[in-house]
Amino acid sequence: MTQDEMKRKAAEAAMEYVVTDSIVGVGTGSTVNHFIDLLADIKGKIEGAVSSSEASTERMKKHGIRVYDLNEVNELPVYIDGADESDHYLNLIKGGGGALTREKIIAGAADKFVCIADETKLVDVLGAFPLPVEVIPMARSYIARELVKLGGRPVWRDSFITDNGNIILDVHDFEIMEPIRMENEINKLAGVVTVGIFANRPADVLILGTPEGARTVYSK
Ligand code: 5RP
């Protein structure tokens, strides 16, 4: 089974978390694209969605799914999104697609965060995937130097501007043994908009697509 087929399995299993007549929080990425396509089949049974990126908004609108601004929404029972890595406590690295800031906002606003991924994303220690950090453009060099002091090797993501008009530094060589401490440490640097560690608000449920089907993982 291909990695994309495993992503599809995870997206299919996430459908059971969608709450009828409610607004669904929708993330970004190739796994979530499968979820959006499945959501289209039941669009008459939901009120609509809030979106974490322009790309997901466009895909949902093409399917005729109503997309709300988060400010218009009082209750968000569930947020479905992918990840670049998850540890066994469901701390995540996200932002491979560059949508980490809006993703973190919606994850925070949602009652339940369901993460969907193929089984290769589950790791013992976060950090093999370069850690995305969204940065205000004028702070790029300063933040890069600070990230080097923390032991990382930041690389400016080529020709990429986020939906918020900022740049991304992808930080290699971090072994993230204490995700909450590291998230707080990087977030407090002036000029950082968001770091792609989701540990203060981890996922509640992780659904992994595997060749045998979908497997649900709860925090250790
Ligand atoms: C986007 C993300 C994605 O969830 C993450 O990159 C996983 O993507 P994919 O489902 O394509 O593997 O955080 O910012």
C-alpha cells in the first residue's frame, strides 16, 4: 500500500468524529485533502467548516462546502488535521505545508483535535523532520542566530511566503526531548509568530493509516 493510500485510510476513519449540524475545523496538507474530499460527500449534514489555509479554503469552496471565518464561530467540536511527526504522547511537529499558525489557532479553539497521518509519522522523539518556524520577515537573521544558539541549523524555506505574509525557517538537527519547554523557548523570541511544535496543545487522538487499515492511538 502506498503512503497516500494510508493517508486516505486515516482520513476515512476520521469521518466518524464529524459532528452532525456543526462546524468542522479543517487543517491543511495531502492527508487533509482526502478528508476534505470525503467531507464533500456529507456536506448537507454539516453546517460548514473553518479553514487553516487558503489552499484548504479553495478546495472546500470548490466542493461547495461553506467556509466560515473563525471569528464567526462560537463552538468548534472537532478539528481534523495532519502532522509531519507525532510522538507517543501526541505532541506534534506541524508546518511542513507552512500553515502552522492558523493550524495552531484552530487547534486551540477546538474541543477535540483529531490528527490524521500515515504510520510513518509516528516517532519516539520529535525532530528528524526539520522544525518549521514562522517568522516576521525583518526578524529572519536575528531569529536564525537565536535558533543556532539553541543547537539547531535553520534553513530559510526557499521562495515561500505564508498566508500571513511571513517567512519560514526549517530547523534541522533538533532532538526535541522536552517538547513543551522547547515550544515555549522558541515562541518567546520576538519575531517568531509560531513554532511548529504542538505540545502545549497536543492532539487528543491520532489516527494512523496502515496497510492493515486505520489504527487509533491515544496519548501514553
Ligand atoms: C501543514 C501541516 C500538515 O499537516 C503536515 O505538513 C502534514 O502534511 P501531509 O498530510 O501532506 O503529510 O502541518 O502545515
